[in-house]
Amino acid sequence: MKLSVVIPVYNEKNTIKDIVSQVKNVSGIEKELILVDDGSKDGTRDILKQMESEMPDLKIIYKDQNRGKGHSLKMGFQASTGEYVIVQDADLEYDPNDYKKLIEALNGDDADVVYGSRFSGDYTNMYNLHFFGNKLLTLITVMLYGVYLTDMETCYKLLPGDFARKVNIVSDRFDFEPEITAKIIKAGLKIKEVPIKYTGRKFSEGKKITWKDGISAIKALFKFRFFS
């Protein structure tokens, strides 16, 4: 099985080399890495150009202007060729070694999609605002869509490649997470969760999601449940 790892990138000069190295070093999995630069302006693009020359196996897409994470993922999904697709944030909050847990969860079960749950695993350094915001968004998802989840907003969502390439993503920013979850459920795909590791970073280290994105996510959950 080939796993397509889609990495949305925006101003991540301090971590981009490390995360690509970590992904490439995960053993026992055939992988393709697809990086989508969302108009970085901090020197990240120069690093990507260098990496591209040193590692010709990388697929790197350069966008002229910043359009948001959702837009980048849509482009990355369409460029993927793997039987399964997963998103990897360009920071160091998630551990790529957990890919194996997600893939193993597909064996001997009727799960179609596997989510990596931070809250049933080992999580540290999460802001209280993000903790309670994630819990609220997950609760709203459970109530609106009638599924049991503990972490709807997780980055680690292992998706069938055919589904990822066909799904029509309309959210440009962080409301991608509720949109993809809604469309997974509406497509009749069964979601299973497994515990993963998570080490949050501070805003001073480049964390970008804020309370405003939480409001957008709530609106998206209602939009894709009743109006789309």
C-alpha cells in the first residue's frame, strides 16, 4: 500500500526540514510526499527549492498567494496517487511514527477512515482555549451527525485515496476539518479512532489557529449538515 502524505506549508522555515526528515524516516511504509507551499514569505520557499534539488522524489507545489490550508489540501489531494492519503502539518506537533497505528487499524475491521485522536492518546502543551474549543467542536459534530468521535479536529485523518481525490473541498482555510468530516460521514464511510501523540506549539513558535477559526468551524458544521 502506498501512502500519500500531503503537507500544507506556510511560513515554516524552522521546521520544514525536520518534518520531511521525520516522515521519510518512518520505516515499513511506501510513501509519496506532496508539499504545498501556500505563498510563504519567511524564507520557507528558498528551503523548499533546495530540498527539491536534493530530493527529487518530493512533489512540491508552489502557490503564488496565500489561500489557506483547505485550498492547499485540495491541491495536494488531487496530486496524490496513493491508495491512502494523510495530512501532515508542517510543524512538529504530530509524530509521523503514528502512521503505523492508523494503517494497522484498517486491518481486521470494517473501518474506511481512521482518525488519530489526541485526547485518547498522549497530548501535551495544548492551550486551554484550544482544548475546550476542540472538545466543543467534537461535541457539536457528535450531536449533528450522530457519530461517536473524541477528536474531530485532528490533523491525522487516514483517507482512501480515491475518496480524497474525488471529494469536492470548498473550504479554503481551517474549516477544512469539519467539511471533510461531514463529507466522510455523508458518503457513508465508517470512521475509527486510534490514540496518537501530540505536542502543541506556542503562538510565538508559529501556531496559527485562533478562536476565530473555531467560530468558522462551528458555522461549517451546520452548513455542511443542513445546507450542503
